Amino acid sequence: MTDSYDDLLKKAYSHISEKSISSERFVVPEAKAYIEGKTTILENFAEIADKVRRDKDHLMKYILGELGTSGKIDGTRAIFNGKFEISLFRMIIKSYVDDYVICSECGKPDTRLVKDDRVLLLRCDACGGHRPVRKRKVRTEPVSENLEEGQVLDVEIQSLSKRGDGVVKMGRYIMYVANAKPGQSVKIKISRISGSIVFTERAE
Ligand SMILES: [Zn+2]
């Protein structure tokens, strides 16, 4: 994706529907996702973006940022590199809706994103209220259960650290794997956990 964040915001502002949806029941479709090879497919991505009336690129950028991965929109689906649990998508989409869609004054979804100076505001067409969009990270729970020292896991390397170690982000954890390249699947044993930093050794 080559669009800058500002471009995406511009697109998001221009993506304004005249139609009010407060008369309809506002139910965001539950995320439908499945793992395919080394990727996770969010099957109903476009349906979700349409329902919340936000630009697809804007929503995509948000999900990618929360997952800490790369990916692309593919027609009505979205493809994310890495294996993610469906509960994580549901949490992220809920958080997106809370931050970028629902009016905190009246709780209605008849809102639009507008930029005032450099501040992004959520304006409500239902009650006239507006508030700055909160820029916060979702406090996601670990993808699986809590990790423990001595645990053996199969992981896929997502990126490289500055020191050249393989990096795997898993929920709130960041795992470092020596001598591993992005895309590589390795079996590792957790040697030490320090806060969210996980040190590993290879387990074969
Ligand atoms: Zn409102």
C-alpha cells in the first residue's frame, strides 16, 4: 500500500454517505476469518466497511496497525500475513467502531470523520456532537494463552529486528528468534520472558 496516512484520511472524509442509517438497525457484521496457509483471510471485510460507512483503506490501515502485520485488500476480502485468531479481528473491529464510528454523545452511528485544522473529529449528524478521534492502541489480549518460559511453539517469523534477529509479534508479546528470516517457520522454545519481550532458542 503506497497511500500516505493523510491520503487515507482524505479518502475517509470524502467517503460520506448522505443516507442516514439511524433508522436502520446498526449491527456491525461479525468478522468471519479463517487461516489459509501462512495468511489469515477476513472474508467479510468489505461488508464490514460498508456497514460502518468508512473507507476500506482507512479500516484496512487500522487493522494492519493493530495486528502489526502487512496485508492487502482482495476484492471483498482482506488478506493478512500471519495467523490470527478470529477473536482478535472482532476486538479490533469493535475498537474501530468505538473510535471512528459511534458518537460518544448519543451513541448513534450517523457520524462522519472531518478534519479541523490538524485534528481529526468525529461529527455526529444525529445530535450535532463532535469529539476528537482517540488515537489509542487496542489493548489486545495475547492471541493464545499467556506464554511461559520453557514452552515450545511453532512460529512464523514476521520481520527482522535491527540486530538481525527474526521477530514474531503475538498478542502483547514480541518474540526474538536468532538466525531466522521473515516467512520462515521455526520451532522454538521460550528461554526467557521479560515483560512483553520473549527470548527464544531453537527447538528441534
Ligand atoms: Zn450523536
